[in-house]
Amino acid sequence: MNTNFSIETRTLLVRLTFHPQTKFLKQSQTEQITRVEPVEILKRWINFHLGNSQKINNLTSDLQNFKALSVFLKKLTQVDFTLVIFISDVTKKQEKFEECMSKTGYNDFVCSIQDIIDANEEEVVKFLAKLYLWNPNLEDNQSKEDENNDQKQDNQTKIETKSNIESKLPKVSDSVSEILARFQRKSKSPILSKMMKKDEKESNQETQKVEEPKIPDKIQNLISKYPKVEEPKIEEPKIPDKIQNLISKYPKVEEPKIEEPKIPDKIQNLISKYPKKNLKIEEPKIPDKIQNLISKSQKVEEPKIPDKIQNLISKYPKVEEPKIEEPKIPDKIQSLISKYPKVEEPKIEVSKIGDKIQQLISKKEIEKEIKFKIQKSKN
């Protein structure tokens, strides 16, 4: 074990060697896995998941390009890490790597991409050791390999047993060929050929007509001796005579009929005397005076024009309103106007005019006061 590693990484490596699934990384049955270097165990573990297509020799330079590590992590966790390879920016690469690791369910220490690129052995070993302790995923793969090996062995044993049985069986081919040759020689005679044709015809007829199997005579005699046993008819149980006599003595009790209560005769006579009154709620009638007023108010007729006025209107036609046209400017004046430009009106400011008027008003008031004082003094 490398003594330059921190205490934390060394404790992780010791725990790794004593993990129950580490025994599957033995290269031979006699090898003691506890004496193997923990870094070597990690290399074997990664190569086990990578398979025969790709292998690493160390945990620093062989993992720098992230290709082998992405394949290993995909087979270990079933999450795709290939996009991390194609990202050039280190910060984005780190974000994508952490995002993929969060999908795996692993929530422990994750080394930085910069440490993998710089081949920082301690950080990479620490990350891989924690991953191994979380889920080495060796037992399932090893059991699958064992099953495949067992199936191969079973198939080989089956093939061997078939070959052994075939070798032990006698060769029948020679005897069959000899029998066929003899039969062909004999079939050349006319008698045998006729017999063969008859047999063929009979066999064809038998194949066409499939008859039911005949019952032997002994069995038929036995069947005729014994009659057919019919199925027993299940009858309803009979009621005993005593119970029937009791039932006949006492009549059937019918269900009581609930009748409506009868109205007494006195009440019925009273009802017959007074007929039924159908109470119809009628709308209240409006008095005639009010109706006349309503009718008058609804029909507002226009005032009629007297006949005399209408006759006068008919005699005199309607006088239309005169159309006042603007006076036309003579041509000479228009020519003069066109020669000289328009003189705009002077703009008089209201504020200045107001000041002048106020001054005049104040002067007049002073003059009045002086005159009033002079008259007083004269009086």
C-alpha cells in the first residue's frame, strides 16, 4: 500500500480488501485476495467490468481521457456518461459529471474532473474505493457467468451421451437393405404382384373408412342381460297425512285488507247539500273611470288643423328658403391680392393692454377726487 496516501484513503482500501464480493476477483483458487494490493484489486475490478474489449494498466494515465472510465461507470450504474467525454470546458464537464452521478443514487465523495485530467492518484483512488464499497456489482455478474458455464457443460454432456448411445446401438442399415432386395426379387412373380395390389386396395379403403371399434360378443351378452339403469328421479317430499288433515281443518288465513275509513251519512248529506266551490283567484277589476283615463292617456292624437287653414295652405305653394351665396371677388381685385402677400394681423398681448387701462383708470379716479375736494372747499 502506498504510504503517501492519507489515513482516510488507506482505511477505505483496507475495508475494500475485506469486502465479501472481493473474492470474485481472484485470479486462481489458491490465491489469497487479502494479500493483493488494494490498488491492484481496483484495477482488476475496472477490467472485470470493461471486459475483453478494453483494459487499463494504471489508475492515472489510462483514465485521463475519461473514455475507459465512462464505459466502466455505464456498466456499473446503467447511466450513460459518454456526453462527458465530448465537453471541452472543464466547469461544464464537471457539472455534467456530477449530474450523471446524481442519477446513479451514489451520494458520497466525487472527485473533480481536474484531478482525473492531472492524474491525481490519491483523489481518483479515494473516489473508486468509495464507489466499490457502495456497489461493486460483482456477485450478479459472476453468478451469470457461472450459469453460462453450467449450461455449456450440460450441452457438452448431452452431446457426449447421444454419441455414446449411437455408438452402442447395432447397425441396422445392412439388414434392412438385404430384406428390401429379397422382397423386390420375390415381387417380380405375377402371383405376388396381384397379392400386393389387393393389399394396397384394401389398405386404401381402410384408411378412407374409419369405422368405430366393435364391442366383443361376450361384453354384448352381458350388456343385454342387465337392463339399463335409469337416472333416479328426485321427487318432492310428501307431506304426512296427519299434517294434511290439520291443514284441511284450518282454513287459510288471508292477509287483512286495509280499507279506507267510511265517511258518516250525516257528513255525506251535508256535503251533497252544498256544492263544491271551485275557488278561482281572479285578477282585481280596474274601475271604468280609471280605464277611460288610461285609454285617453295612451292615445295621444296630434291636434287637427282646421279646414280653412288647410284650404289656404293648399292654395299657396311652399316657399323655399333662399340660398345666400357668397359675393364673387372681381378678377382685377384677385390679381392684385395675388401680387401682394397676406398681411398678418398684429398680435396684441392682453397683459400689456391691461396695464395701460389700469393706469388710465387710476388717473381718472384721482382727478375725480381732486374735483370733489375743490367743490367742498368752495361750499
